[in-house]
Amino acid sequence: MATIRSRGSRWQAAVKRKGHPTIYQSFDLKKDAEKWARQQERLIDVGRWVDRSEAEQTTFGELLDRYAREISIDKRGVDVELIRINALKRSSIARLSVSAITGQVIAAWRDTRLKEVSPSTVAREFQLLSHVFTVAIREWAFPLPVNPVSMARKPRSAAPRDKVLTDEQRKALLFEVGQCQNQWVKAVVSFALETAARRGEILSLRWQDVDLRSRVATVRGKTGHRKIPLSPACVAMLRTLPRNIDGVVFPVTIDTLKKAYSRAVNRAGIDGFTFHDLRHDALTQLAKLGLNILELRAISGHSTANMLQRYVSVDAADLAAKLERAAR
């Protein structure tokens, strides 16, 4: 039986049923309290009542904190994910209760965010949002009827970057990174251009994972570990490096590398060429050597040919030259 009582200027409804926790809700009007109490009693009668108190009392910011503590901490990319989580915590949706976040709320956040950052950044944050709610529903028993992120349209992916160095730009870049005070910057960039490895894979590489005799290195990163071939130029470069006592091949911090690389790119006069673009350039050069899709995927670590295609630029002039040679 529901109890409706006056509490100051508001009306409190309390619903008590055997086998269920007592639930309370306050309203400005008595009729609203009575209506809510009848609704809760009907849900209990038909076995559809669920305890939404945790979802109503937990803000999305608090949910993000729990996700960071329990889920993100075990991921290889924890540092990057925590940056995204902190960005989400600064947004307006972080102050809403979990139960108040709907597909419309997510769509409004998406449209606002697209005015602030690139579509690719929003897409990655969108994916993180979806997984946070999936974990909350499946593992933490938050009584949400549906993942609200699934009710909003995904942001369009940005067009694939098509940044490939000319021979002159590549020489200029290698010269400028060679002028950096930190000697490891040029070694890292050279390794990236020769192997198409990711920045995290390069910085975590250890000498025990490098076999100079077989010209193979084992890199570890977000897709697990894989063996990559080392070109003669890469092997020669590695042989000149001093061995660090802790076994790390390239003992340079990511922050130092970022700053030094950015300055070197500017000095080389190459506009907007990110460190990740080195991977694009390297895979394009490897494709020009005649490596097939399976071989390129083995080197790059991409799970599908479609993903690999985003990293390989095919020049129409090169194709025309091949057709001409084939016709002879």
C-alpha cells in the first residue's frame, strides 16, 4: 500500500511491498505523488519493477571514475584512455545521473563535441561511451532498458589521411631529426620509416626482442605482439646504437619525442605531418616494393585488408608505369 505524506512544501510517496525494498519519491504536487505511486505498484504487480535507485543516484562522472578504476587500468592503452575519460568528465553529461542519459542526450553531446574536435576524436570517445554503458548494464547490473549510445547516430569517420613524403621531404625530415639534442629521436624516426611500427610499439621495444642476425624484431602494442622484418638499413642503424642498461632499445620518453619531432617537422617545412603519418608513409613504400596484402598485414598488424587500405596510398602514375611495363 502506498503512503502519501506532506513533507514541508513537497509531497513524498512511499511504496511498500513484501519482498521489495521500500521506495520513495518526492513531488511538488500531491496528484503527481499519487500517480507515481500507482505506477510503481502496477510495475510490482506484473513483475516489471526494477530498482533504479543506483542509476538515479550515480552521476555519469562517477560511472566514468569506476570504469577507469576497474576496466581501463587493465588495458594496454590505459594512459590514452584516461585522457579521453577526463575529457568526458569535463562535459555536461558527466553531471547527469546515469538514468537521465538518453539517446537524445548522447546525440546533443556528439554534435557539440564535433564543433570542438575532429570527427575521428569524437568517434573514439563515442566508442568509449558505448563500452562504459555496456559494462554498467552487463557487469554492474545498472537497470537501464538499453544502451543509450546505441540510440544515437555514430559520428561520421574522417576521410583517411593521405600523407606521404616525397624523397626530398624524407631526406629533410631525417636531417632535421638528426639535429635534435636527443640522439634517440632520429633513431626512433628512422625505425618508424623502415618498419611501419606504431610509436608505442617502438618505445616499448627491448633488445631481447631484437634478433639482428635473423633481421626480425618482436613488437608489442595494442593489437598484441607480432614479428616484423628489419631492412638492411634498419639493421645497420640498430647496430650503431649504444645498449641501455635497462634493455630498452630507444630510451626516450613519449613527451620528449613528441616535442622534438614536432619541431623537426616544422624546421623541415612539412605541414601537418604527424608521427603516425610515418606509418602511412612506410607502408606505402613497402607496397611499392611489391609486397602483397598478406605480407603488408603481417608487418602492419592490421586485422583486415580494409583497415590496411587506409594506410597505403596508391599513386596513379605508378600504376600507369606498371601497365606500360606489362604491355612491352
